[in-house]
Amino acid sequence: MSAMPYLVGLRLAGRRVVVVGGGVVAQRRLPSLLSAEADVVVVSPDVTPAVEGMARSGELVWERRRYRPGDLDGAWYAMALTDDPAVNEAVLAEAARARVFCVRADDAPRGSAVTPASGEQDGVRIGVVTWGAGDERDPRRAAAVRDGVIEALREGRLDSVPRRGTAEGEGALPGVALVGGGPGDPDLITVRGRRLLAHADVVVVDRLAPRALLEELRPDVIVVDATKLPRGRAMQQEAITAALLEHATAGRFVVRLKGGDPFVFGRGSEELTELVAAGIPVTVVPGVTSAVAVPGLAGIPLTHRGLAHEAVIVSGHVGPDDDRSLVDWGALARLTGTLVILMGVDSLPKIAHELVAGGRAPGTPVGIVIDGTMPTERVVVATLADVAEIAEREGVRPPAVVVVGEVVGLRPSLLPAERAE
Ligand SMILES: C[S@@+](CC[C@H](N)C(=O)[O-])C[C@H]1O[C@@H](n2cnc3c(N)ncnc32)[C@H](O)[C@@H]1O
């Protein structure tokens, strides 16, 4: 059994690191060395295309030849990563003579250094090594621990910043995070969004944000319901902004959790403007917008080679006959590609009529995805000519994403038969 390795962080910026071997093992090790800004020299007659790409872009130097004694001159660190044990042995021997620590890929315990299973999350880098006769040869154990820690950091189950106490104002993360929560499925929020949510003192949440995530909040987190029901009760935008300012000014870390992406018909920019004007620090976290993800997951891609070379996202919250509409429906009618309409359920008959009147073929397929990514998801397919009647008959209601264009016809070929019905 070998002795316990001593863990250390090497500052390699500007220091020569020699990697002997250019195969897939090297390909996996090199990105960390490059992130550490080491002066990397790869010695190998052949390298993988990815390693060649790194050499071509000037990230490292590739010596296209076999290893020869003296290659470690001036090196601070070395790696013997060839698939030839004799070459690795020779590199290790030279490294020992030169007092350069050296990793050996084919027989890790014999190297004078060992590469930890490492990972990084938000400025925290962790390294895990195992040792002992069996375990040292089984990198899966260290990798499993690394994966568990990184995942816990990402999801906020493990803190990399001290969590504030329950008393207000104590070392809080500052300001507001404007977080796009994705279309509804809690798995479709970004890693950063989820982590910030786990640190929130206050969550101001929209109706279409992933509400299942609220269950994971600590019991002391204040939840402000910023629901705006279509044609129903609604928290006024001014009141939402006032709540954000009030809590942030009191030193609480506020997550403004929105559906989809904050800047796609999400009024995120209005809230951001107010917060910036008030001098509140804001972190913006983009989200997976329903405009793309809801049709995509329902088997309707927005573009397809040879079929749709454009996709336009419009709001239908005011219809074509409404003076407040900023949409040029005549121009949209002349599109050959894909039109995605959010908040368009009420205006759908008028929109369909306007598109046909403006020149779009009446037979153009229309796909309506209701409650996308949720267990209640439903898809209704029609054409511009009959969508008003079919939507009425099928009881289409918000939230729904409406897609107009030939891409809707791809659905049966993109989904298993039972889902495409
Ligand atoms: C105020 S907009 C917000 C859009 C959001 N910022 C985004 O990027 O997805 C609300 C509209 O988005 C669409 N929408 C959002 N989530 C949806 C979902 N899960 N299923 C269907 N439509 C959805 C509907 O058209 C709904 O009326």
C-alpha cells in the first residue's frame, strides 16, 4: 500500500509543464493545465485532433516527435501519459533526477505526483485523491466524491459562502438576483439560478416560474406571490418593484424568480432599470425561454434545414386590431419561416385571420402547446384556416405557445408515435 498523497495547489501560470503523450488521456488533462495558465509543451509524434486544435490556436506548443532525454529541462511539472510503459518509465526517471514532480498515467501509484479528481464551482476548486492498493487504481471512487461535492455546491445543498444567520442584515449576499426559471419543469432552471435560489432570504415569484422549487426553500424564506392571472387577480408591477426594493434595501438577498427568460416578454428590463436606478446590486441569470423550449420539447423545432431559416417571437397580448400593438402583422404574414406567439390565446382568431389576409397560406400548420413541460401539457394542431374553430373546440387556454409554420409538420417524425398523436 502506498503512502497517503500530500495535496497541494500548484501555481503554474507562466511555468513550463511538459506533457509526454498526446492521446485522449492528455486531451483530458490539458484543459486544467491551460486554465492554470501553464506554459504547456506536448511531446508526441501524434496527438488527437482536439490537442492539435489547442496547438494550432497557440494555447500550447506541440513538439511533434518522440520523447528524448532532456525534454524536462526547465520544467516545473511533468506528465508521462503515453501508452508505452518504457517511455513513461524513462520520463519518470528523468523527472526524479531533475526533482520535478511527475504523474504517470499507466501506473499511477508509481508517479511522484497524482492527478486528483478535480472540479470547479464558482471560484471553488476541489481535488480528491484516494490511495491504497485497490482504490488508487480505481479513479471512479475519487470521481464519485468530486461529482457529489460539485453537484451539492451547484444546487446550493452545500455552501461555499457562509450562510447568513436568521437575524436580518447579517452578512447577507447583497441585492437582487433576477432569475429566469425556465418554462415550468423544475429541472429546466439553470444551475446558477438554482444555487442562488438556495441562498435567498426572499423569493418574489411569478405564476409561470417553476413553483415546485418553492418547496425546497428554507422555512424562514419569505415568499412574495407576484402572480398576474390573465383576466384575473394580479400583483401590480409597481408593487412588485416596490417589494424588491424594500427587501433588498433591508439587506435581504432577494431572488426575483420569473418564468422562462426574464428578458423575453418578462418585464425583466423594467425591474432591472428600477433596481439599477436605486443603486441595488443585481445579478441577472438568463433562463430557458418557453418560446423555444416549450415547442421544442413537444416535438416542434423552431428551425429546420431547408424548411425554416427564420423564427420570430411575437407577443399576442394585444391583437392585430389594437392600436397598442407594435407588431407589423403584414410583414409577419409574408414570412416563410416560423412565427412563435406568446400570450396569443385570446387574439388567436384575429391573428390567424390577419396572417391569411396578409398572404400566408391558409393551410400553414399551427401547433399550440398548452402547459408546456408540465404534467398537464397538451398539444393541439390545426391550420391557419381552422385554428380559431379548433382552439375553441379544444378549450385552448393560457399559458400556451402558438407556433405557425411548416416546422409543426415535423412533429410526428420527432416523437414516438404515442406522443405525436
Ligand atoms: C408573460 S410571458 C413570459 C414569457 C417568459 N418570460 C419566457 O421567456 O418564457 C407568458 C407567456 O409565455 C408563454 N408560456 C410561458 N410558460 C409556458 C408554458 N409552460 N407553457 C406554455 N406557454 C408558456 C405563454 O404564452 C404565456 O402566456
